[in-house]
Amino acid sequence: MTNNDYLYTDLSSFYGKVFPFKVQKISINAGFTCPNRDGSKGFGGCTYCNNQTFNPSYCATQKSVSQQIEEGKAFFARKYPEMKYLAYFQAYTGTYGELQHLIGLYEEALRCDDVVGIVIGTRPDCMPDELLDYLADLAQRTFLTVEYGIESANDDTLRRINRGHTYAQSVEAVEKTASRGIYVGAHVILGLPGEDEEELVRQARMINKLPLTTLKLHQLQLINGTVMAREYEQSPFHLYTADEYIDMVIKYISYIRREVVLERFVSSSPKGLLLAPNWNIKNYEFVEMLKKKMRELGVEQGCEV
Ligand code: SF4
């Protein structure tokens, strides 16, 4: 370690620079569908995806955006009355819809009291130019992050998991979005079938070249009822133990420059849906384990860059 207690650049230090108050994301299900399920980009969806896994119970599609935000606020404000909020269009593909409809949803979120920005999760092949024009304007007047699901930098893997887009499309979307002055986030999954440590180091070096503001790493989780869960049951492949995954994350982030905010390292799907691996570790526990190991090894984000 070279600089006091620095280990990696975390989300709260980034938000601390941008906002003079604490912020919390509220997940919204705005009733989007997914172009990789309805045939517009592909059928069947990504082989690991069961979209129920990222919808907290207050996200019900029949509720309006503002209703969901108010319920989310009520949930968090009990603990932190001074909190401000980012509306997080997380479920399915947050840019998939008719332009005026999308604008209406984003603007509705921004009109809610104490909402100080929005985060939009989407696919790299789902960002039309007219929407990007609108978002570039929006980024001038509020906090905005567009988060792309990149998942892998390897086209063979992307085909195998039925992602329906290539890595080149991810690069293009990230570069185009960042060039319009919009914060760009990326999401990758570590441990997809066929991707070993060598491949993930190759991926980390490629991801490091992208103009990203934030990066989320997730372990591969097999969700009951998905195509990948069936593949695994028929022909098991390696899934990380928590310790192996910590080692992989440390290696990966040593190739990611310090300017990139590391927003998350694990996802935790609801127990009833999760087939494997069942680590039974909460997010904050994982972060403590990761930091401890980084200190032991004397490694920090970007030390191999
Ligand atoms: S992971 Fe995203 S893009 Fe893939 S099927 Fe699920 S909602 Fe669609």
C-alpha cells in the first residue's frame, strides 16, 4: 500500500465530492421490458437472468414512478431524515421505450421532492442518438449516470450467455455517452463459464481503458429457473468460493485505475431464488473481508496500472 489507508475508490467518496448531503438510490420498476426477451434484439434473455432478482418489494409495475419513489423514501427516511435520493431505473432495460415516454418517466422522477438525480441501467445496444441528445442536456441540469451492462469483454462468452451484443458495442456506447459529458457506469460479472483468471485480467485491462466513472463487479450467481442454472445442473462448471472471489476481485481491481469508482463487488439474490453459490455473506461483510485481505497483501486499486 502506498498511500496511508487508501485501498480503493468507493462510491461514498465519489458522492461526497458531488453532493453536500447523503444520497441513497431508490430502485424503480417503470414497467420496462427487455429487447433481449421480446425479440427486438433477441429471444429468451441472457441465460443467467431472472429479472425478479433485482426488484425490491416496493417496486411494483402498477405503481407510478412517483409513488414508488415516495414509498422508497419512506423506507429510508425513517433512519436518515436528511437523506436525498437518486431515482434508479434498474429493472430490465431503462432506456427501452418510446422517446417521449422515457422522458416523461425520468422527468416525473426528477420532480419528486428530495430527488437530486437519476441513474439509468441499460444495455449497450439500447441507447438511440435522440435519447443520448436528451440525456446530454439532462446531465447539464442534474446528476445523471448511465450504467451499461457490459458483463464480459469476450464475444465468445457474450454469445454463450445469449447477451445479444458484442464487446465492441459496449465500447462504442460507453465512449459515445462519456463524450457527451455524462457519467458512465459499467457492470461486469466475474466467473462466467469459460472465463478463467487469465481472461479476467485481460478483461480488466480492457475495461480500464474505457472512460468510466463507476464500475460494479458481481460474482456469478445461478438463479433457479434460468437457462444457466439448467446448464450447470447438467454439466457443472466452477463457481467461486467467497475466498477465491476475493482473490479474483483484488487481482482485477489492481488493473483498474484509481479514478474509476468501485461501486459494488457482490450481488445478493434473494435466498429462495439462488441456486448457487450460497456464501451467506452480507455486502458489508464482504467489503470488510476484501479490505482485510488487501491490507494483508499490501495491494490497492490500480497498483498494476
Ligand atoms: S440481464 Fe438485462 S438484458 Fe439480459 S435478459 Fe435480463 S433484463 Fe434483459
